[in-house]
Amino acid sequence: MLGLALSGVAGAAAVDVVARENHPAVVMWCVANEPMPKGFAVGAAGGSDPTKEDMNKPGKEFLDTEMARARELDPTRLVTIVTVMGGPQNWMEQADVVCMNRYWGWYTLGGQLDKAREGLGAELDQIWDRFHKPIIMTEFGADTIPGYHGKPDVMWTEEYQAQYIRFHMEEAEAREFVAGMQVWNFADFAAVQSLMRVGGINHKGIFTRVRTPKMAAHVLREFWVK
């Protein structure tokens, strides 16, 4: 979204320059982010669960209605929802693009990167086989305390986050149907106090709060400069 408070001829000219320089655009409409189904539990694994899908049919009907309405209002753009890990897969059925927030190796199989990699790959393949729609991983990440190191790779260390990011990039790179990825998050940020938030901070950033790169930032750069 682009917001400007300008007036007069000079203002119109400025808007034109900004529009030509930045090309702001809506690519697709998302009607929900991580809608929570009945029986949801943090750490649930992926995969198709007929019982969960039957139990959550009212949620599917609601989301299907939302996506249909979005298409009525704007038939020129794609429509999607962003699913939560462990949610019912049939909620993805009417989406033009499958968007997934996934935390294999953090909330699920934490500390077990090899098994997490297998789980991620298996889920990506299973969802493609079921829906044959492009997949975007809209969130994936691992909390990391800046300057905390350990071998073998231990959760919360920079080494762990770097390897976590690496296996996600490699699994996506091996599958043409993965259309995009978004690391969560660019930089550490203040959150709520809880057992999951050291110092009340979400530490999933690949940069610190003062924008110092963690090891994971260099892994991403490695892939981007290929």
C-alpha cells in the first residue's frame, strides 16, 4: 500500500514519480492468516487428517465464502489464505496459490534438523500431489540469540538458524512448484513476554534489532547471488 499526503500540481507530479519508481501493486488477496481450527496445537505436524478436516468443515465453508467474495470484488487477481502448521488441508482447496506458514525444525521436531527436513519435503510433495497448485512458504524461521554459538547445532544458536534456513532453501530449490518463500523475520523485534520470548523479543530475525547480520543472513546471500 502507498500513502501520500500531497496536494496541487507539485503533489500530483510527486505521486507520478513515486508510482513510476516503485510500482506499488497488489499481487493477490489473502482473506485470512493462520485461521485456527478446532483441535489446533502448537507443534502439530503437517499432513492430511480426514478427522480434522471433517471436524472443521464450518471453517472451510466460511473461508471458501470469503475467497469467493474476493473474486467477485476483483476477478483480476489471485486469492489465497495463509494456513497454520497442523491445520486442515482442505481449507486450501479453493485457494489459487497454496500459502503455508511452516516451522519444521522449530515448533515441530525442534533440535532435529534431519528429521525436520524430511518432514518438510514430504509435506511439500504431498500437498502438491493433492492440489497441483503453486506453493509459497509465507513463513519459516527459528529464534536465535545473537552471538550464541554451539556445536553440534543447538536450538537458539546462530549455527542452528543458519542450517535451518539452508535446508528450507535447498528443499524449495529442488521443487519447481515452490513459487516463493518468505523468511520470518527480517530483524528481531519486540513481542510479548512469555516462555517462548527471551527478553520479550521475537528472535527469529536474520538481523538483530540494530540490523547486524546473523549467520543466517550470509546463507541467504549465498543463495541469492547464485
